[in-house]
Amino acid sequence: MSSLKLLIYAVSAEIASLLLLLSRQADLSLFVLYLFSHGLASALLSVVAWGLLPPRFRTPKILSWVLIFSFAFFIPAVGLVTILGGVALGIWLPALFRDKPFGLVDQPYFTPVQVNNAAGFRQIDLKSLLTTSRAPNALRVQGMLVLKDMPAKVTGNLLRHTLGDSFEDLRLLAYGILDQKEKEITRDIERALHLLERAKESRRYRLARRLAELYWELNYQDLVRGDIRTLTLERAAFYADMGLMEAPEDAGLWLLRGRIQLNQGEIGEAHQSMTFARRLGLSAAKVNPWLAEIALQRRQIPLVRLLMREITDDSQFTQLNKSVEFWRAYEPATGG
Amino acid sequence: MSLPRADSADICLLLEGTFPYVSGGVSSWVNQIIRGFPEYTFACCFVGSRPEDYGDMKYELPDNVVHLEVHYLHNFQRGAQKRSFKGNRKAYADLRRFHEMVKDGIHSRERSELFSRIVTHLGEGEDYSEESFLHSRASWDYIAESYREFSRDPSFVDYFWTIRIMHSPIWVLNDIADNLLPAKMYHTISTGYAGFLGAMLKRRTGKPLLLSEHGIYTKERKIDLFQSEWISDNRGLVEKNNAEMAYFREKWVNFFTELGRECYQASDRIVALYERNRERQMEDGAPPDRTLNIPNGIDLPRMQKVRAARGEAIPPVACLIGRVVPIKDVKTFLRAMRTLVNVLPDAEGWIAGPEDEDKEYAKECHGLVASLGLEKNVKFLGFQKIDELLPKVGVIVLSSISEALPLVLLEGFAAGVPAVSTDVGSCRQLIEGLGEADRAYGKAGEVVGIADPEALGNAVASLLKDKDAWHQAQQAGIRRVENLYTQEMMFGAYRDLYQSLVGDTDAAGPQESNNRRREGRH
């Protein structure tokens, strides 16, 4: 039965009992009837009130109910209010004094802190710092931290040189940096090889191209030497060829193939690949420097000049601009 | 299997991540030392990271190991009851004073007294209890203040947890120290956590502490930390100075440096394997008058039998003996094999060592063999008995990026196998000799730079190809080991150390602090 219904019954019984009490007749049977009616009202009310109590006040079951019933029965009307008040106090008071699991602290705030040792690091270039054993080791280690964030293509030589340093920490750091860079690329290669094994026909070209680029990257970043470099270049060439079988019109890949061949010392083939790249529409700015290099190796100086002149002024190759300028100036009277 | 237990021992070894649960050079050395001193009883206190990082025991415990206990530093208990309280502000002011002195590099009586006071009040209910560190208001305030004052990294959350996690093993060590059996002396095989435990024990019991360091722990930690990717740097792009280490990285490095320094300061004697390492220890704070060198030694009679088992011919086999882990740089060995096989197509490369320590790395190595096309020439043998392996080997190769005084080189020499090694640790000293007299024994192989596979491969190839050079190197190796690196010499030196240190306690009797502690426990 819902507590609302119970409440209605209780209130009705109580009103009945009050009416009985207020009647002028003083009769024992009437009083017993009153007691019965009031008792019923108290019992019902206690059931409702007990149900509303927080769980920890409900044990022991019977006694707690009897307590509420007694209040309701022996102190009519006021008793019930008292007990509800008691319950409220019982909930609020301990809460006021209980240890809270969380306390409030001030918000921490950040004040920028400067490093106190503004070591004379800036007055010396990294290379001489790392290659001299006269500089304090702590400073050289600091220099190494800078190298860590620089491209391996630039730092490779220096790092390799540091591998033979007399200070072990520096050696290990250099090793760690080189190893890390090499590992990143090797991991990508592993992944691509794995994909290639199960690749559909349509994806083979992309993966082969990616592999050629990755193997090339190992060489380009100067992470492989000696026999391993030879092997890496072979792999790069192999996958470049595989890619070109699928997509013979990929000018960029022809250029890459040319550069790989150039590194392998196969100048003739490199020349052919690069010429293809040029014919397939790659700009002079991208291809000609390599063709010029081949021409230079073949001692065909006028050809170098010709090739370099083909590179337009607005070329993005800012590093190249100087050499383009040089080759332009090489032919007198036409400078502009 | 239940571990041996005893009430007391002569020498208590403090072992961090080594014997008997990890195999390797240091563990073999510990095994050798224990077996070499049957007159002493040993207790082994193993300290590891997490239970799941170790398997079964890799060594049979010698009979004179009467006690073995195993502890883990990162075995967190979760859900413990938390309760906030005020904590002792005065105590934290002292702690601040101590850290200031550490920061400024001041070594004074005051610092040493503060340290003693701090490490003796780490127990439950005391000023520096773990509970107080983790939950007291005083601790919070100290951390928050330090953050404001020193942190170059803006993230408070990272700062707070870095400090908590960094310091948490200290209370584990304190518990270990509380319950460790009494011993006449403590012998730690590294600095780091085990060394710090030694320093704590020394401060509490007054018993002598001996430190034998193989690799330089602090240095190895430092290199690890430089490269680790789990330490965050929350500075913005414009706040960053590339020449500056990430702040938390620096914190960790400093932490381990100080652990090491406390151990050096507390040790009665500090043993290095060779001179360069001794110098390094002094740079890191070891008092020079307590340091000495004792090189590793080899059981010659045993190795002579191995040498006798060799055939006449030089087997075209280059063997790397060591665990397959990054520090051994197995990849460089494999790449060198490519060069070697290009010169000598029949040559074989063996890798004799367990692969379970760094499975990821082992997998990469196997992958590399395939990509180098060396499947026919390279074999991974797993753990091998050295007596059976060495007679079949032509050259021992060590491609490590860091070593101390590798036992495998000495064992190889004694067994008549020359070596090609990278120029790390004392390898050059072992192969080429140090000083006039030593150099006169000749070159027992070749030394090359680290991470230079081509030079390594070529050096091995030229040794294997040239019979005369090979035999000369073999003889040089044998002479050098027999004259300079025998087990008798090493045991002799340690016997003196043990006798003087154990003797110290017998003469002086247990110190007062020790008595007090023991009464408190029983």
C-alpha cells in the first residue's frame, strides 16, 4: 500500500479519535474506542514515518518502529512533529562535525622561473662546442639537447663524430639520438612492408612509392653507412621501380629514382630517370639542379650553365639561388 | 618455492634488479662472489620494480645464502583509507632546508644530520611518514610553495605527481630497512635504490657498508632519462629554450644523482672495476680515500678445460654473448654481419643470450636479420652454457654501447678466443692493455668505435682471415688474463675488504642505535 494512502487512513483515524475525544459523553467504551482509533492512527503513521527514515535510523527494525510509535501514541499530535525534528537533527548535526574527505586549498599559481645558470652557450657554435674536449662536459651535454631537435640530415655528421667522444655520456646521447631517428623510419618501413604483403593491386603503387621514399630517407638523413647504405639504396631503387611499373607517369618518383641512382653512382641511368621526370612535366627548378650535377661530374660545363639558367627566378629553392646566380654570372654580358 | 629465511647473516647483499632473478654479467659476478666465500653466510635482499617484470630465479642459490627476501618498489596498494591532517610544519621546514642544501650542493655536518633525522623518521606515525607526505597539509603547502618558487614547467598537476611518484619508493625502502635481518655488514652492488637502502641501513644500524659498482648506475639512469619519452614538457613554444632540459627530466636526473651521492657518502669502501669508473665515482661525489679498483677475475682452471676442447681450425663464427637488449646494440652486430658475410660468405654470427628481457627489441633484431638477408648466417641461440659454446667460436664480438669490465671478454680470452669490441668501458684496456707492462702482452683482438658496423665487420673479417694474427691475439688474451684477471686476485682483494669490515663490527660491537632498534623490534 502506498504511504499516501496509509497517511490518509492515519489522518482519518486520528480525526475520528479526536472527534470521539471531544464528544461530551464520558463512557469507558467510548474511551476504549478512542484508544483503538488513536492507536491505529499512530501505528499507520509510524509505518509511514519509519519508511521515510534514512536507512541508518531504521535499525534495529522493531525497536526503532516501536520508538516512533510510542512518540505518536503517547504524545498525540506533538509527538510526531518531535520525532521528525529529531530525525532532521540526527541527519544535520553529525554532517556538521564529520571530517570531510576533501578540503579546500588555495589555487596554485605559476610564476615563470628563470634558469640561474645563463651559461655562455650562445657565444660558441655547436660544432666546435661538441668537438672540443676542452669545454665543460655539462655544457656539451646541453649542446647535445639542442641537436636532438634538429633534422638528422644536418646533424648526422656531427652526431657520428661525437660517437667517438671521450666523454661517455655524450657518446651515449649521440647514439641515442641517431638510433631514435633510425628507429622511427625503420618502424614505418616495417609497417609499410606488412601492408604491402596483403595489399590489393590498387594500393601497391602507393605503398611501393612510400617504401622507396622511406628507404631513401634513411640514406638522405645520413643514418646508414657502408654496406648497409648500399643495401638500403638497393631497396629504395627496387621499390621505386615497383612503383613506376604501376604508375609510369609519376614524375616525382622518376626524380626520386634518379637521385637514388645518382647516390649509387649510376650516373647514366640517373640521367635517364631525371630526363624522364623533366619530360613528364616536373619543373626545371626541381630537376635541373640534379641534371646539372651530373653534367658537372661529366665536366660538361656549358651544359651546367644552360641547365642552371633554365631555373626561373621565382624558384622556391632559396638555397639554390646563390648557385643559380653564380652560373648566370658565368656567362658575361647577359646578367640582369 | 619458499625462500630461505634466517635470523641473521654475516653479509647482507643489497641487489637491485639483478641476482638471482635476472641473468647477466653482474648477476654472474654476485654468484661468483657468494660461492667464493663459503666461510661467510649471505643474505640477499632483492629489490625490483614490479613482480610481473621478473620470472623465476635464474641461478641456483648457493648453500651459504641463508636468507633471501624480495621486494618491489612499484607495487602500489590502492584504495587505502585516506585521512587529511595538519602534519608537522617544523619538520617540513627542516625538509626544505635539506633540499636547499642539496640544490646548492652544500655538504656539511648540518646536512648529514638533517639526512639522518629524516631517514630515521619515515615510519608510520612519525613526522615524515608516507601518510604525512601524501596527505598532510604541511606537505601540500611545501610542495605548492616549491612549485611556485622553482618549477619552470607550468603544469602543477604534473609537478605534484612527479614529486609524489618520485619519492614514493623511499617509504618502501624504509619498510625494507625496518624489517631486514641483522647482518654484520651490508654490501650493495649498485647505487640507486639499493644503494640508498644501504645508506639508510648504515645510518640506522651503524654497520659498515660496502659498495661495488660495475656500471655507473647514475650515468645509466641519466642516459635513460635523457631519452625517455614519458616525461612531459608543458612549456609553450615561445617559452622553450632548446638548450634547457625539460624541468621534470632534470628533477628525475637530480633525484638519482642524489640517491647515488648519499650512497657514496655513507659507504665505508667504494669499489670500481677499473680506473675510469673510479674517477667517475669521484666526480659524482665519492670521497677519494674510500675508493679502490678491483677488476673482475676468471676461474682459470675451468676455462683451461674449455680451451683444451678447442679444435685446431679457427671456426668462422663471430659470437655475441649477452642479453638481447638495446645496450648491447645487437643491431650493430647484425649489420656488421652483413659486412662480414660480404667478405667471408661462410661466416656465421651467433647471438647467445636470453631474449625475454626486451621482447620488442628482440623482435626488431629478428626483423633486421631478415631485411639484411642474413637468415642463413645468423643464429639466435638463446641462453648457452659458456663452457660448451666457447670452443665452437672463432671471435667474440661485443657491440655494446656501454659496458664496464665485461666478464665475457675475460672468459673468452681464458678459453682462447680473441675478441673484437667497441671502445666502451674498459674494453680497450682488456684488449690492448693499460700501461707499459700490460701492453707488452700484445693485442688480444681489435677495438672499434661504437655504432660503426662496417668497422666492426671488417675487424672480425681480418681476424678470421689471418691465421697468424688470430693466433697472436689468442696468445695475448691468454697471457693477459692469466697475469692480471684471475679469480684468486679478485677473491684476495675482497677477502681483505670483508675481513676488515666484518672485523670492524666484531671489534666495536653493535652500536647504540642498533641496540635501540633491535629492542624496539623484538
